[in-house]
Amino acid sequence: MAIINSIITWVMKKRMHDIELFMKYPLEVQDELFTKLISEAKNTEFGKTHGFAEVSNQEQFRKQVPVFAYEDIHPYIERNMKGEQNLLWPSDIKWFAKSSGTTNARSKFIPVSYEALEDCHFKGGKDMLSIYCNNFPETEMFDGKGLTIGGSQQVNQFDSESESFYGDVSAVIMSNLPYWTRFVRTPSLDIALMDEWEEKIEKMANHTIEENVTSISGVPTWTIVLLQRILEITGAKHIKEVWPNLEVFFHGAVAFGPYKGIFKKLTGPEGISYLETYNASEGFFGIQDQKNSDEMLLMLDYGVYYEFIPYEEIHKDDPKVIGLGDVKVGGQYAILISTNAGLWRYKIGDTVQFTSVSPYRIKISGRTKHFINAFGEEVVVENAERAVSIAAEQTGAEVINFTAAPKYFGENEKGAHEWVIEFTDEPNDLEEFTKALDASLRKINSDYDAKRHKGLALSLPIVHKAEPGCFYRWMKKRGKLGGQNKVPRLSNTREYLDDLLEMLQGAEA
């Protein structure tokens, strides 16, 4: 196995030359990709409608093709799911990634072409391993197996004539991986793709206990549930007693800061490495490429052409749109993508902050619909997650989940932010935690600080402690267990918060 590990590690590290190429020539790589995408899609229905044959530059592209939200492009996708082809992209679309839709009750189905699988999702997975091997040349990860916590997939019931499927993006990827990968990953596909989440956790735990697991890939929330169950079954104090060769956790979907403490406890005193990825239903966008930084390298040769909407323009009907060459360090932007699966100038709903432009590195700062701005404070998800992490560290607490929303002005009452927080280790003094949370948020966000000044517009936050497992039960009630589903951190309405508070009050009754 040591020989196999050496060979695979060498192969993975060879890709670093290509990564360094687009780091050195980012705009040239994106220009070439743009031309290729337009050329390949010019004879699709969408391409003909929007005059792709006449598009000669990116400025012309912006004039001829409007910005699309999911609702705008959905009619094409619906027809695609019913079997029509050559609508958005020339190759046949047989797979659709089902989005969790945390900001929209309706599920979203994202087309996944062969090209997107090969040149984006698979390539991203290989680059993730390449970067890890480059940063840790002594790795023995390939001597064991990678544990992947995936979603589920099913036959597309909208098209009875041809064979097509949809599922969580992780399930789409796993279902299409080469056969040989089944020998280097665990659990088996029949378990990994189960749709009954609680039964799946139980089977995954029992199936993987005896394996030599050296890496884990998944969403932090659900990985914690699995690791806790394995420790319950084995009676082990930490997971490295079960898997002594575990090296790394490849994670994504939610910010990792609030989970660091509990992972340290679960993995044991030796610890493991962590590598963040930005892999969404729409594509694979970023990888943490440096050892001691949580920034992610924007991957520019994956069949995804990028444009950006400055944060102050996001909610305008006709927002200003800029190219990669015009973004600024520290600026926050909503992402627009045009892809080799036929998404054109598509708003994926995420906002990012650029931490570097040479090379282009980013942090995910939130969702275009996940924020609190009820009083002009413009608090985004990144603000909230940082503030929670700082408050937890200062008060000796550990937070596993939270959500927050505005509490509006009442008679003789000022506005405030109201939080529901589930702790794995509670602070000794909840009032002290609340003050630390408020102080941290004031330092991070000047607009929030201005509204809190002398309590003129906003009062001290209101924090409710949730009993253990509260968020798990709430997500289960909403049909949002597992896969790519995430707890909505912030909302400008009280829909999520009031539902959670009702659950808390019901539990106390």
C-alpha cells in the first residue's frame, strides 16, 4: 500500500503546475474560457435567442444577456428535465443537482452536464487532493480509505422516456465516479446514497468502524452527528482511537469557525488537518490552498466564467456588474457564473469577499438573501459567525448551531437582534456571552456599531439557549436533514426564528 500511496501522491502533485498557471495568468485563462463557452453554446436555443454567434467580447455579452435568477432560467430547466435537449448547453443533460433551497421552500434543480462533471466537479476533487499532497508531502492518506458523507439520488420522475436522475450534488458526483474509486472510499454506495438520513447515519457508523479511514469529506454539521454516533457505539474517547490514521477533514457548505472546538474534542489531542472547499450544486469554485489560512483560491479553469455584483448593488433591479479584473481586495460581491452546464449570468446567491487579487483568493461572506438589515445594520453571515466564534472563545463556550433575526420596534421598545444558539459547552454566564457577542459584532461591523451607539436604535441582543439536538429536530421537521442542507444563519424576517422559538417553548411546556 505504501507504493500505491507514493504513486497516487506523485500523480496528484503534478496538477500543481496547471494551478500555478492560472494563478499567474488569471484574466487570460478566464478570457479563453469565456470564448470557448460562447462558441460551444451558440447553437443552443438559449444561445440563438441571445445572439451568441454575434458575441465577440465580454462587454457585448453583458449587453445581450440579462442577469438570471433561478426563477428566470427555470422554464429551460423544466423542459430539460422533461427530456428536451440542446436548450442551455449542447451536450445531453442526464443529471440534475437538487439544491437544498434554504432561502426558498421550492427545491431547485441545477443541470449537470458531462463537461461540468469532468472539468469542474471531478477536477475540483482531484485538485483538492493535489493541494493537500503539495502542502503535506509526507501524507499517507492513500494507504487507507476516504469516508464521504453524501446525499441521495433518485430517478427523474419528470422524464419517463429517457434515463435521467437528480439528487444532492454529492450524490450526483458519487454516482458518476469511476468504478475503481469504490475501492478507496467508504461506505459502499448503497449506504452512502440512502435517503433516510437517520438510518443512513446508523449504517455508516457500523459499516466504517472497522475500516482504515484516513480522510473524511462532508458538511461539518452532519459529520459531527456521525462521529458522535461512532463514539457512542465504540465507547472510544475520541475518533482517532477508532481511526488512528485519520489525517484530514475536507469540509465545505458552512463556515468552519463555530465547529473548530467540537472537532478538536472529537478527534483527540493529536488533532487532524482541515481543508475547506467551495463546492456548490452549481459548480466547484474554491479550495483552501495555504496551510495557515482560511482563504480559498478561486479556481479559474473549471469551465466557469465569473462576473461580480458589488454588494451595494445586489438588491437593485439593474445592478452594476464587473469582471474579475475589476474586483478589489476587501470588497464584497455577489457571484454571477456562466458555466459548461448552461447556467448563463446566473446568480448563485452567495456573496464573497476578496482577500487577495494576486492570486485571486476569497472568503464566503454570506448569502444574498441571508442577512439582517432591518435597521440599516447590514449584518452578513460572515459577521455573525466571526462574532459567535469570538464570544465562545472568550467565555469558554462551544457553539454547534445558531440562527438570528430582527426583533422589531414595539411600544416603548427598541429593536434588537434575537438569537437561538445551541451550545455543546454552555458559557458559565449567558449574559457575559451575550455582551461578548454584541461587543464582537460592534467591532466587526461599523453599521451595527452605529445603531448600537448608546442604544439609540438597537438594544443588546436577546439570546435563547437551545437544548441539545434542537436544531437537528428542527431540520428534521422541515425535511432538511443531511446532504447539502444547512441551518439558515441569518434572516431579515422572523420565519425561521419564530418556528424555532415555538419548538423551544413546546419542549419546556
